[in-house]
Amino acid sequence: MEDQKPGAPMLQPDYSEEVRVAKASGKPLVALESTIITHGMPYPQNVETARAVEAEIRDAGAVPATIAVLGGRLHVGLEPAELEQLARADAVMKLSRADLAACIAAGRTGATTVAGTMIAAHLAGISVFATGGIGGVHRGAELSFDISADLRELALTPVTVVAAGAKAILDLPKTLEVLETLGVPVIAYGQDDFPAFWSQSSGLAAPLRMDSAAEIAAAHLARGALGLAGGQLVANPVPPKAEIARAEITPAIEAALAEAAAQGIAAKAVTPFLLDRIFALTEGRSLAANIALVRNNARLAAEIAKEIATRQG
């Protein structure tokens, strides 16, 4: 094999010491995205939340692996100083499938979305990923064709993704239809309804239901044994105490969508704009719910990762 040319991007991830030790000893790992740090919350709430989510995973008996690109290097697991650096950084790229290689090649810094994190997690041999909510089909997609790359990634990359459903600002019925078309298992955890991020129920039935981490882990491994491509989406409802009921959050979502349309907000700018406006309209309750659901998803993801590790034994 030829030596890599100087300046070419390295495909082997840089592992944090904690992740390196976990991989060597066979400890269960849970991947975490980094756009929630750079594009989801202001400083210092972003770094405080990131640390709290990592702590939830450790407390549950697994090891967190926050994923990002720093100076053109793909990092799987961030050291404390690197996490702080990312939380304070400006002009950070938002990395999905289309952007990940370009960011590495250009030597830039970027935060991974759901799709980008899935790709990096699979490269690192990590089977489970905890996030807030996945992207999906945007409202009006029949005209704009605005559909998140997260959906196709779920059909391609064999990682189990634990989320509080899809973000409620999306067209949830169409999102479920696309996931069905792509052959992605959508598993509601502990209930029959598909959750809607800030709300426990979207009013839509989930295609599948499972009530334990053991069942979810068994399904993940069975997909691999069958040679099926892609992962599975575990829709874990927001904790009841943090929930904003659908009847209450819907007017805020509709108002934010109307403002985005009036201002011509489009493409990748849509979701950050909507989340910011909904934060204002709910007087901060949406962010509190977001933090609670991410921590809740991290706990479940850790349990699934432990079950997978035990069964692979």
C-alpha cells in the first residue's frame, strides 16, 4: 500500500483516552453528536449539558464518545479541554454525510449531525448513539424537497439511534412514511404512540413497540445476523415532568414556522431559527425539555449498549 501523501486526511479517528481504554477492554460505548453543543444551545449551557449527558452514560455503566472534527481530525471522544474549545468555537461547520469528508480535507472544525455521527460511530465500531431528535421531512417538502439526510442514513448505517422521535417542527406523518419506505425500524419505547420531541405523543401510532433495552439490543443484533443494511430508530418519550403537551407546543411551532416563511429562512438555517423562536415563545421551557430528553435518551442508550456488549460477549 502506498504511503499517504502529506496533508491528506487520516481516516483513522483520534480517540480520547477514555474511549481508547474502553475499546481495548470491551466496555460498552455510546456515541454522542456535537451539533447540540455548537448549534443547539448558547455557552455555557451547551458545555454544561454536554458534560451532564456524558455523566448520565458513565453513571449507567457505559462510556460516552462525543464526536466532532477538530482542525481536520475526526475525534471520537473529546477530552475536557477539547469539549470546552468546541463549545466556545465560532464558525463551526455543521456536518452531515455531504460535508464530513470536505471538512476533514479542508482542515476545518465541524460538529456532527445525526447522519454525521452515525457514520463516525460505525467507523469507530460503536453500535449505539443517543441524540435529542432526528431530522426528517420538513413541512412543505412536497414543494421544497427539504428532507433531512438523517432518514437515509438510518437506512444505510448499522447504528441504533435513541431519540425522542423526530423534531416536532417537522411533518411527522411524512417522516414516518419515508422511514417505512426506506425500511427503517421505528421502535417506540414503552408506549404505542410515536413521541414528538417535546411531547410524549404525536398522535401517530409507532410501527413497533419494545419495552426493554434487552429487546432493542436483540433486534439490533438480529438485523446484523440477517445481513440487513441500516440501523434502527428508538423513539424514547420525553420524561413526563419535562413534557410540553402537544396542545400547548403546537401554537408556538405554528407561529415560528410562519415567521420563518415570512423571513425567507431556508435550508440548514430553518431548524436553528425555529428552535430559537420556540425557546422564546415558551419562555425557555422548550430548552429545559430538550435537556431532559437528551439525558433520558443517554440513559436508555447506555442500557442498550450494555445489552449488546453482553450478548456479543
